[in-house]
Amino acid sequence: MDPAFGDALVRLLPNLKRFGLSLSRRGDIADDLVQITVEKAILNHAGFDGSSRLEPWLFRIMRNAWIDMIRRTRTQGQQVDVFEIPESLPTDSSAQIEARLMLQSVQEAMTTLPDEQREILHLVCIEDMSYAEAAEILGIPKGTVMSRLSRARLALSEKLGIK
């Protein structure tokens, strides 16, 4: 494996973790998705076109792994992690507390959006992907990305009471 490929892969681990959290909404599953993505990327690195960006290719691998995981878990039934507990807010300044509460409100509102809208918001607004890159990752036309993003932004603003 090319060392530059490995270095780029390591630099993108935080982005992969964020996308994994966006898809699964659980840290342990996001970690599993990152591991699956990295394993598949290393095994198939020869199939990567070096003239394109690595990040969309990795996100596509992760999204496919997520879809596979969902299909598998549908037959397994619901699983509950007994060790997962909510974190309490540390004592911060009022501005930091307000920012955290707003972020928490946005995260909670995003979880209520349909998967297709949540994925688009995450890719474009959080991961700063272009419409073309998001379209490639999701396997949909660029125009569909734009319309889903518009609907997602409207739905999110309504859920947050912003109009």
C-alpha cells in the first residue's frame, strides 16, 4: 500500500467517525463503521482512482457498509446497549451553555429527519462536500441532492422554530 494513501486515510478518520455517527447515531456502531470502511479501503486501495478525492470514496464505502449493517440487524431484532448513559454538561459560561444547547437541539432535530434528508445535511453542511460529491456518495443525481437538501433545511428550521 502506498504510504501517502495510508497517511490520507489516517487524516480522514475524524471525518469518517462524524459520518458514522450521523448514520448510526451511536458511538459504538460509528466506530464499527469506521473500522469496516478502513479495512475495505485498504483491501481495495488498488481500485481507488488517485486523481479523485479520497473522502467521497471512503464515505461511499461507509454508507454501503451501513446499509449492509441495517439489512443484517433487521433480522436480529432490537439490541440495547446497557452501558450507554447520557453525558452531563460541564459547568461553562452562559454563551458556551447556550451554544451546546443549540447544538444539542439541532442534533436532536436532525435525528427526527428522514434518513435521506439527514444524510444530505451531514454530507453537505457538516462534511462540506460539494453537491457532486454528495451525489456520487449517495448514488443519486446532483439535482436530487439539491432538492433533498432544500427540503431538509426547511424541515430542520421548522423543527427548531426558525422560519
